[in-house]
Amino acid sequence: MDDKYSFNTPLSPIRFQSQLGKELKRLYKEGNNVVRLSLARVTKVNYKYNTVEVITTLHKNSTTKNPNDNGRYSARLPITFGGRTPNGKVYGTNTLVTVGSLVLIGFLEGRKDNPIVLNIYGEPDNQSLLTRTSLTSADESDEAIQRELWQLFSLYPSMTYRNIDGRGNQEITFSGKSFVYTTDTDQDNAYVNDSGFDYDHLPSSRYANGELIEPVSPNAPTVLYVHQAIYGDHRVTFFIKSDGTVRLASRHTTGQGITFQELKTDGTFSIVQKKDTTDPEEDSKVFSKIEISQNGNIVLQTPAHKLEITPSGLLYDGKPLSSANGGDGTVIGDIQKQLEQVQSSITIMDDKIESKVSKTTYNADLESVREYAKGLTDAVQADVDAVNQGLNDLNTYIDGAFKDGVITDAESKTIAAYVHTLDNDKASMDAKYTEIYTNSYLDDTNKTALTNAKEDYDNKYESLINTINIATADNTISSEEKEAVDSAFSDYRASLSVLDATLDSAINAIASAKAEEALENAKTYVDGEITQVNSTITQLAEEIDLKVDSTTFTNQIQNLEATMATKEETQALDNRLTAAEQEINNAVALYRIVITSTNGLVFENGNVSSTIIATVYQGNTDITNTLPASSFIWTRISNDAEGDAAWNQAHANVGRSFTITAADVPLNATFKCDIDIPD
């Protein structure tokens, strides 16, 4: 046997012939050897080292090392299992024992100075309270008997317990009377259900004498289950807060968002998706939400809008859309009110439509087209400006960090922070692209162009980030790596410029389609509105009949017919609308600007020489030559704000074109053109 596991023995290793057949004599501390077991009480527990101090139940007995110790020992506690894995990791259990517990001690090699605890025994009175059966014996082949007799019951000092019966049914309790119960004894769920089964209904929640076992802590526990792998990128959680809020969540595999459903104790239930945070409780600016509120209302919400279904009707952004008790309380009154609104909604003045039919009748009107297009254009420009700003900030910092050819840890962290900001700006840009691409008014040709521009933009962005990561991976920067990063920046700016222009074209196409629809609606409105009112009257006839008698109904219908436009009046109005078509078409024609360069849009290595030209269209008509030079407002955007202001002043009133040189581009710059259309 190896020395590591050998035991010292007090027996003499040599036996002479004359000693054969004789009793062997122990040599180790003769008089201090003992072969017996003793019961003892625990007087002190050393939790750190898993040992206890005990005193034997028979004081001053012969097992004592020192007569003055009165049967006192310090002994090791047993464990259920333990050791080390093949790769050296420690595993095992600790042993729970308290002062006053009854233990059985023995002595290694019969030596009084090597006592160990062999087992722990409960007091007979204590054990009788913990027993889970009243049977002393029974036929163990009976499955029902097995369930009762073969129970493993563990009650902890926290007064929480775990019990497994003979059929595998389990009870596990926690603080505050929380529990988990699995059982096959109630297949119809007549007794075990979520409506009224509580802690004190658990089969093992009482001592044998009927006294309820109550957890020491009265507080409800917090419960968190996390499902994830060491190397995987998913994280799914089930979370119960101490206040009873239940949340099931899944973090997005991109690492930038989370989707979860949440149930609160006040009855609120919600399903939420957040794209700018992984914290369910953090405020979000990019989210979608469906909720049943505490008062029973159903809510659909995004950052921009909120639709709420209430007992009294629909609310859109807090304003009522409909009412369960509208008008004056009668259906005829509602129809009369509707007719009055319809008749007053169109007025022809100076051969122009002074006021259009309300938006609830038209899907779009001319004024709303202009507002929609302007709002969409402004939003896209804001996103492009944000991406450009983030790109300039990152480029400026990298230029400075790369100068000495060394990237410190602090510089790496700063670059990562700039990249994160750029990621957020790009995410906003991506959302605006999706909004425009999915617009029902966008035609297939513009969709294809938009898809190609977006794919190139995404590829150039990914290439930029990968190039930066590769260059900074070893914390040193070569001249080749710096050139590669500069080239990636230029490619990304070029793709962003193309995407910006493509988005502008898509917005113009959407606005044109909406304007054409508005014109068609205006031409067909008069005939359609009369048909619609007649249809409404027909559909509501049954309801009207319930509210008013037939005589009243007949009189009301006659009144309505008297107020409706005659066929001749309708035809006259239609003719006036047709005559106004050309002026309406001119009113809805949208302006757009196309910027071109005689030497491309990307300039490298300081080779900057080109003429920038702006062409202005109204609808499909080129109106550039009709505009004065002062209508063209050129603006430069770079990291040099003071220089930008001077450049803008110097290029005021230059007209539709100007020549760009290296002096116009300090490091990197963006040029834009706004048009001031004269009245």
C-alpha cells in the first residue's frame, strides 16, 4: 500500500517462534487504547472545519484521554460523499448538526486521541414528531402502503422541508410559505389546483401531533431561473419578484434587446419588446408593448403612438376615436350630424379646393402628403446626421490613437465605446429604413434600389468594424493597417451617401403615390359619399327601428333626402373638380434635389478635384434654370465648426454648382444643398 494511504499500527512487526500462538501486545501508549463506541452530546460546532466538540453521556468513563476531561472530545463529522474529480476539482457535502445533538463516536485504531463521529441520532421524542406515518408495520407490497411508509422527509432548522413519498411525489417548501408540489394522487385536480390549494394543505406541512410547521422567515422569496449555456448566446429567464410579479424573458441573441411578458399582482399583464436595452425595468426609447391594464383596458403602444380600448370607446394618443353613446343618443341624430359635416367639408372657392374632406373619409389629402413627406425627410436626415457625427468622432479618435503605432487598453476601451455609439445610431437608421421600405405606397422599382443600397451600406459598415478590430487586436498599428482603416472609413461614407440619396428618392415616390391617391379620391368623393350615406342608413335601419317609431323614421328619412345634393348639383360639382385638376396636380408636385459630381463622390489620399452640381425637380419637371442663385444654399459639415461657418459664408449665392478642392476638405466633410423656392 502507498505511504499516502498506510496506517500506523501499534503492533510489533516482528514475531519470534516462541511467541506464536500468544496474544499480540499493543505497544502504542499502553493504557490509552480502547475498543468501544460511545454516545455523546454535541457541545460546540466548528462549522468552518466540519468538527464538533462532544461530551460522552457516561462522564469519566474509561474512554477519556485525561480523567479531568470528563468525557470531552473534539471529533470530525461524517459526510455523505466527497473527494476530488480527475481534474482536481473538490466536490462533496457538509454535515448539519447543532448543539445538543446526540452522536455516536468511535476511535481510529483504538486510539483515544483520534475520535470521530460515526453517526447522528435523533431523540426518540423528536423523531416521533417527524414521522410521516401512523403505521408501525404493514404489507410493503401494497403500493398505497409504499407511498406512506417509504417517505424521505427532511426538515431543516429554517423550518422549510423536502419530502419524497414512496411513489416519487415531492413537496419542497421555502420561506414565506412558498412551495412546489408534484403529485399523481389527484388526476382530476379536484383538490390540488391553483385556485385554493395553500401551504397548510400540503400532506407533510404538520408535525405528527398536528402542529403546523411554519417557516422561520415570513417573507416571500425571490425566484430566478436562468437558462443559458457557457458558450451560447441566448439567455432565457423566469423571474418571480418578492412582491409577486412574474416575468418570463428572452434576451435577443444580438445582445441589444429583450422580449418579455410580465404579470403583476394588481392584474396587469403585458408583452413587451425593447430593442435598446437588455434590462426589462430600464426605460426604453425603441419598444413595442401590448398590455391589459389594471382597469381592464387593452393597450397597444410604441414610442410614437398609443391605442387604448376602453369601455367607452377607442383612444388614439389619448384622443377618442369612437364612443359607445355618441351623438344625441339616437341613430337618426348621428346620421344627420354626419351629413352636415360631410356637406360642409368640401367648399369650392376660386376653382380650388379650399378645404378637403376630412381624413376619416380620405386615406390621404394633399396637405397631409406634404407634412408626411417633410416629417419623413427630416427624420431620415436626423438619423444620417447622427451616423455622420458618430463616424466623425470615431475617425478623429482613431487618427489620434494610431499616430504612435500603439493601442493601449484605455484607447481600446474608448474605441469600443465610440463603436457602441455608432451601433446605436445605425440601429436608428435601420429602423427608419424598415419604415420606408415597408410603406405600402412604395413601388417595386424604388424598393429594389433601396434594398441594394442598404445591403451595400450594411456590408461597408461590417467591413469597417472588422477592419478596426483586426487592426487593434495586437495593440500595434502598422502603416498598412492604418491605410486599410482609412479606406474602410471612406467606403462606409460613400455607401451612407448613396443610401441617403436612395431614401430621399423613396420618400419622393411615396409622397407622389399618396398625392395621386388624394386627387383620385377628390374626383370620386361626391358620388361615393352619397352612396356611403345611403348604405349607412340601410345598415342601421334595424337599429333605428328599435329607437324610433315608423312615422318618425319616415319623416327623418325624407328630411335627409331633402338635404342631399341632387344629381344635377352632383354633376356640376364633379365638373368643377375636374376643372381644378391641373391646379391640384401642380399643388401636390413635390420638389427634390439630385446632387452629382463630375469626378465621383469619394476622394482618397488628398486627391480632391471635382465640380458639384445640384439639379432641382418639381415632380418630374427640371426647374433648375428657373431658380436664382440665391435659392441654392450650400452647407459643409465637418469636425471644424469654425471653418464650416467660413466656408458656408464664402459659398453663399454660388448658384447650382461649385468646384471642390483639397482645401475644401480638411480631413473629412459632408456637403448638402437646401433649396429656397421663391413665392
